Amino acid sequence: MCITLYLSLCLFFEHIYADSIHRLGSCQLQGRFKLNGMYQDGDFILGGLFHVHFFTVFPELSFRMEPQQPYCEKFNMEGLQHAQTMAFAINEVNKNPNLLPNITLGYHLYDNCVMLRMAFRAAMSLASGTEDSFSNFNCTGPPPVIGIVGDASSTPSIAISSVLGLFRVPIVSHYATCSCLSDRKKYPSFFRTIPSDAFQVRAMIQILKHFKWTWVGLLYSGDDYGVYAAQMFHKEMQLSGHCVAFSEILPNDHNPRDIQRIIRVIRGSTAKVVVVFALSSFLIPLMDEVVLQNMTGCQWIASEAWATSLEYHTPRFLPFLGGTLGIAIRRGEIQGLHEFLLRIRPSNDTTQNMLRIFWENLFGCRFETGGNKTDREQEKKECTGQEDLSTTNTPYTDVSGLRASYNVYKAVYALAHGLHDLMQCEEGRGPFSGNSCADITSLKPWQLVHYLQHVNFTTGFGDHVSFDKNGDALAIYDVLNWQPSSDGSITVHKIGVVYEGATTGMMLTLDADAIYWNFEAKKPPLSVCSESCPPGTRQATRKGLPVCCFDCLPCGDGEFSNTRDAVECMMCPNEFWSSPDKDQCVPKEVEFLSYEDPLGISLTTASLIGTCFCALVMIIFALHYNTPIVRANNSELSFLLLLSLKLCFLCVLLFIGRPQLWTCQLRHAVFGISFVLCVSSILVKTMVVIAVFKSSRPEGKGAMKWFGAVQQRCTVLVLTALQVVICAVWLSTASPMPHKNNHYFRSIIVYECAIGSVAGFSLLLGYIGLLAAVSFLFAFMARNLPDNFNEAKFITFSMLIFCAVWIAFVPAYVSSPGKYAVAVEIFAILASSFALLLAIFAPKCYIIMLHPERNTKNAIMGRETNS
């Protein structure tokens, strides 16, 4: 806003002056700005704006007299080299017969003193010309300048382009990098031979990423260059997931309090890397304070504005700025420039005072001006103008690392090539209305802008020069490292390149071994808010802090992260589980009741023991087949019961081992049929006992005819057949099959047999339970029948245990997870089988083996005899 108001006032007063004097027949120059400059006449004049001084001193305003002109302080040797490079390039063009033949270029170069007001005054002087009067109101002939090289700073370039852009005066900056200047609508005639800050910021982000610096500080100047660069830096840091620890503006007035406050902020931050977007003039007071407070341990990242500044290359700054990494415009070589710089001599013309000031600063002498001299001036020797520059060693004569000067060189040649192309236009084939060409006698600046947009040439160093649609140069930077030299000062070494390809995107190439690190460990510092999270953990942002400040939390069970600094843990696939370190997924442990498992071994052993007991009892019964105790109550049913018990013991083996389709289908079917065969045999035996005692009474003499051997076999067969039908229907409609169950344990796959149909399984168990209940009821009814060996008592006891086991089985089975559910079912089978085997057959075997005297009919029927 202030800039716009200032420019408007200048134009307003200029209009008043011009209008008032126009009536007199000519325009008179109302005054001249006091500017340091250099001039050379020619057919066409190129203007130039350079930083030849660092500071501008403005006089105090008393409002009682006309204010004095501001003046500049602290001579900048590099700035003069840039200005002389432009002079050299113009002289080189004038000597080139193939470029602008018969045309001589001249120049008007001014010092802007790194101050907007001075730069704008210089630009207005270039645009209005240097003649004292002007009477050619038809505007014939060339303009005062056909193009301007500069300004080196973004803020003056914005101001100057905003005004001169209205007249389409081509401006080619060699050092203004603000991304805002790429706006063609606002700045239609602005070009530059240096990449935009948009690229510079992305290049810096690449360096930060390369060294894994995620927590950095930011310092920037309060001008447009610093503000726009800082805005883009914040944006790019956020997009890349990095964080800015602090962000401070360098004071324009070099206020010591502000400088000291910034130093305290840097000291108090955990960030070890500090990025600076600023010109050297803004940074000098801060670095002086850094030296004064002996502040070491910072890794500085320099923007192109100060990465090659020689002011800091003294031994005084080495302990603090050694190891600095910087982004710099591409270095070039200009043949003959060094000799040209050494040949210059100051002019006696006091208006061409830029070289005179340089001479006085370099040799510590003074030129005769004819005015009053101060005591300090009287002490100095008088300058002759013939002093030998070859004996000096200053940034002015140093051409080993031409960067900004090389950009000036390319800017001059871009304007020259644009003007050359304009002059080569053939009438009727021109780019303007009616296919016309530009008239060289009345050249308009906008016509040169058209040709400048399309220049395309290669420098003697081999670099290609052209502009994109926004007037920006090709995006490429050198990466520099400040290293100690043998004399204790700082030298700049190129350690890499960063460029942006059309297809490859941003590319960074670094020679890591060539980098000097100003730290005890001689390796890159660690600049993070939080240590990197290893694989197996995730980042958890700390409340109220940037995303770079986080805690590392281990991944949960079933989750993993296989990269560092994972934001989220990922879930393992269904059949996988996280490793102990949570950094990968491993197949879940598959659990089933196996033969190698201690529980499986125990149950298998019990099953085989039960089978062996059954076989042993069968052998005993077979050897004593004709004894009364064996033949009592249908020995055939006893053998059938022993067979079914053996099957009950053996069916346990189908429940152990890896579930397969055939074992899943057989285990419950064999179990169900075996137990029905067993219980139905017991039921029939009980019914036979009751029938025998009823038949011994007069009222029940015909009872046995209904319980003969055939009827007993048929009853067992029919009862068993019903279970066979139930199993057949179940297996055919919803067959049990192997199933990997993840619900019991998240980390374990339980390999089990899914029953397929709950109704089928319930019907199978319910039928067994029904037969067992009926058997128990009949046995209970016959428990008190008179007999020395009443088998009904033992059947009652066995069925009581059987029913108790299976009643307890249901809740235990439902509440047992995984393989333990199978173990509960096996235990129920074994417990009930052992109960039947021991309760029914143990007493008989006891009599057969230990008391054979009781194995007689009389002994068995003793109760009836006694009565």
C-alpha cells in the first residue's frame, strides 16, 4: 500500500510539472537525483541497477529547508563486479560482427544501495532519460533505455515492474527470485535469468529430506523476497510432513534488541538447523551478534541471496558459519572478464562517480574535488587513478565463482539477442498487426518484449538460455558447502546439483563425502523434535505441538508397521499375526489337539488303556464263557456291550489330530452310534433282568416270551438303527467339516470341526440322553430285586455316573475354547465309558478271577435258596 501511494504521488507531481512546462514548448528536467552511476553512449541504451552499497543514509527532515539527498555507505565489491560485468558484456556485443551489426549498445548503470526508494529513483531516472530538456512530443527515435538489467532484489523489482510494466519496458533481473514476479498479468514485461523462489524452496526441502532434518528454524527478511519465500517454505514444509520450530523476521532497522531476541530464540530451540532467506545486508548484524555471543552448534542453510556472499568468508566467522550449506545459482565462466576488470580506471567526470568511490575504498585514497576537506580526508593520500588493481585480492577481482555476474552476463545477451531478432524481421512476415515489423527509428519497448519472450541461445560457457511463459529461467541450482581454507578463512565448495526435469521432477545429487560438518562428530547433526519411530511403532502427535513432535507407541496386537515413522499401524491379514517386535506379520499358530500335545498324549493313552481293558474283559469272559456269572443275563449282550465300549474308547482317536473332512464326518457319527449301541445294550439287559424276576412270579409267567434272544437283538438293532438314520440325515444335509476359527483367540487359529448343524448334533446327543435316562429309570426300578448278584444295582450306578458326566459336559463344552472343547468331549466319552466298564464288568471280573467259588448258580441265586 505504501509503495503504491509513493509511486502515485511521484507520477502525479511529474504530470503537473510536465503539463505546466508543455505550454512553454518544451519539457525541462526539474532536478536530478543524487545517484552513483556509470555511463556509456550508444545507439540503444540498456539500463542497469546494482547493489554497489549496502546501506542508505537519509538526512533528518527539519521541514525548514530543502532536504539533502540521501547517500550510501559500506561499499559492496561484488555489486561493482556485477555492474562491470554488464559493461563488459555490452562491449563484447559491440565487438561481435554477428550480433547487432552496425548497432552500438550503451549503458546507464546506477547504484540502488539495497533500498527501495533509491532503486525506484534510479529506475525513474533510467526511464525519463538524462537530457535536461525535451521538445520531441511526437516520441520518435528510441526510448531513453530499451531495457533494464536488474534490480537484484525482489521488492524493488516488484515496484519498478509495477510502473514500468505499464509501458512494457523489458526488465531482466539477475537476482530477484520472488515467486510473485512470475505473475504475467501483474508483471507482463518482467524476465529473470535466475530461477524463482518456488524452485529454490523446493530445492531446500529436498536437502532437508536428504539429511532427515524435520525440525528446523526459519529466519527471513521483512521484504518481499523474504516474506514470499517464508510463505512458500511454510507451505512446502507442511506438505512434506516437516515442521518449522520457529519463524523470525530479521529487523530492517538492525535493532539490537530484536537481534538479541532472535539469538535467544535460536539458543532456546531444539532445532539444530536454521534456514535463512535474506540478503546479506539484513543478515550482517545477526551474524555479528552470533560471533559476539559465541553461539556455535547451528547448521545454517543459506538461500541464494547470501550463499556466495564474501562478507562472511573471513576467519572471524569460520567457527560459526563453517559447514554452512547453501543454494546458489549456477556458476559460469566468462572469458576475458578478469582482464577487463583489471583494466578499468576511474573517470574525471564527477557524474561517473561509481568507479571513483570504488577506487577510494579500495586504495584508501581520495580524489581532488575542490571542496572543503575534513580532517580525516586530509590524512588520506590523493588518488592518481593509475593504481594497480592486479596487486589487490578482493571480491571484485575474484572470478573463480561467477554466479550473479554470470546471470548479469546472460541478461545482457538476452536483451541483445532479442533486439537482434527484432532487427532481422522481414517486412510482411512480422509478428505485429498486418504482419508488420518494428520500426527501428521509433522502437517501442513492448515490441522488444515480444522478441525477448522467444530468445533461445547458448552462452560461450555452454549454458542454454531461454524463458518460459512466465519469464522464468531454467530451474537449476548448485549446492554449496562452506569449508575452511588453509589460511583459516572460508572457501565455498560445490558439493551437488539440484534441478527440475520435465519428466523426472525435482532431482538432488550430492557428494556426501565432500561435505564439511562443523561438529565434533564430523557428521550431519540430528534436527528433529522427536526421535524417529522404529518399525513396530507408530507416531502419536503430542497435544498442542506440531506433527513433528510425537511419541512412539507400540502397535497393538494383530497390527504391524514395517517402516520408520509410521503414522498408523496396519492390521495383519486374517490368517496372520504380528511378530513379537510388531514389525511384520507371521502366520498365526494353528492350534488343534494333536498327538504330540501332552493333553493329546494323555487322552490317547487313556483311550488305549480303556480299549485294552475291554479286550481283557472279553478274553476273561471268553475263557469263562460257561460259568454262571458270564451266562447270566444273556452273555451275548455282555459281549455286544464290551464291543460297543471298545468302539467308544477307540472313537476318541478320531477327535485327536489335525481335523480333516473324513475325521470330522466320522468322529461324531462313530461316537453317536457306539454310545447308542452301548446304552441300548444296557437298556435291554435291564429290561431282561426285570422280565426274569417278573416271570418267576405267577402273575408274570409269560413275560420272558417277549424278551427272548431274538427280541433282544432286534431291540438293540432297531434302537441303534435310529441313531444311524439321524447321523445319515445330518451328514447328508449339513456335514461337519474342518474350520479355522479366529474367534476364540485373536493370535491363534483354532483348527476344529464345525458341527455343521446344531440341530443334528443336538438330536444325536438328545437321543443318547433319552436312552440313558430310560435305562437309568429301569435299572433304578430293579435295584431291590432279590438276588445275590443283582446286576441292576451296578447298571443303576453306572448309568448314574454316565448321566452325571454328560449333564456336566454341556456347560463345560460350551465354555471351553479351542482344543479344550475337544478335550472336554473326549473326557466325557472316556469318563462315561470307564464308568460303564468298571461299574458293570468289574464286579463280575472280581468274582471270576478272585472268588471262583462264588461263580456258581447256587451262589448267584443264594437269596432265593435262603428264603
